[in-house]
Amino acid sequence: MKAELHSKKLSFYLIIAIIMLLVVLAGFSKTYIIPIASNQFLGHKVLHLHGFFTFSWVALFVTQTALIHYSKQYIHRKLGFLGLFMATGVLITMIPAGLFGVERDLKLGLGESSYSALLGVIISGVLFLSLVISGVLKRSNPSFHKRLILLATIVVIWPSWFRLRHFFSIGSKP
């Protein structure tokens, strides 16, 4: 039985879920994980709460995808309602996190353009929660459900992709 579980070919969704988790860990490694580990993180406390909810969402996405992949639908259904709690927490903490970014950028002297990212934060938060709610409402149709939840997760991890720029020295002086 165990050999059968481990020999099953990974599904597209499980591979994507693992990639997303790795992108989140890599993307936030230089701006959050390493500074936290070295006691040098200077961000507002709300960022910890936002990070908790967002990382919990991504971890749940990986867990839920793995549960379906390994035919554990009962556990998947029981854990699924945690997603609504996490998604709501992500949305609620996105706004203060976005405001912190505006404040930080204003202090750096970036001027009026500092406000431009806030609209993206608000729109992505509403889009994220809308996709999650749609996914929950479509849970009786697995094809729609998994696609909506995947799209929601893609929306919520965009800052991770953006932060991968910290691994490249584009624009630095030779």
C-alpha cells in the first residue's frame, strides 16, 4: 500500500503547489525570513500577521492538493473550511500591509508614486477573496473548484514573484 502511494505520478496541481511554496519561501527569504531569523526585521507588526495568514493559505493549498492527490478527500473537506478563515485574514491584513508600504516608500522619498501600489493591493485582495468564495461555492464541481482556488493562490503570491528580483543585480553599478 505505501509503495503505491509513493509511486503515483505527481499531478499538475501538486507540482504547481510545490513550486508556489518554493517561490514564496525564496521570494520572502531576503525581505522577511532572513531578517526575522537574524533579529533585523524592521517592519510593522501587522506584517507578521499578514505573513502568517498568507503563508498559512499557501501551506493549506499545498496540503489540500496533496490530500486530493493521495485520495484523502474526507480530510480535504474537513480542512477546507480553514481556507475561508485564512483568506479573510489575508484580505483584512492586506490593507494595513499595503499602507505600511506606502508609508515606507514616502519616507524613502519616492513621492506620490508611493500610493500607486495600494490600488493593486486592494484590487488583488478583492480578487483573491472573490476567487476563494467562488471556489467554495463550486466545491461540488471539482474541475471548477480546483481551478478557482489555484487562481486565487496565484493572485495572492504575486508579491513573492516580485521579490525574486532581490536575487538579481540588475541595475547595479559594475
